[in-house]
Amino acid sequence: MSVGANFVVEMDVSYAINYIDERIKEFEDLRSKLDAQSADIAKRITDIDNFLLYISAAIRQQQQAGQ
């Protein structure tokens, strides 16, 4: 198994399978966390967009009332 910087480590098959399974689980956990963060960011963007639309409408309404 390559460990980087042109170094290779030999390990028995069961250890290698376990090692790979652990890395897969780590990546799945990380993906789950990133998906949750992405959903949170998308919600924040929607909230900010709605707030900006509200402010824009309020400004237009004030400008029309002042004319």
C-alpha cells in the first residue's frame, strides 16, 4: 500500500481490507457532514435573499410614498 512520498508499506490482506473499510467510513462521515453544511448554507442564502427582497420592497414603497 502506498503511503505517499514514494513509500510503500506491506500489510496482510485482512489488515488492508480493515484499513480501507475505515477510510471509506471516514469519507462517508465527512460527506454526510459536508452535505449537512451545504444544506445549511443553502438555507442561509435563501433567508438572506428573502430578507434582501423584503428590504428592496420596503425601499421602493418608501420612495413611492415620498413622490
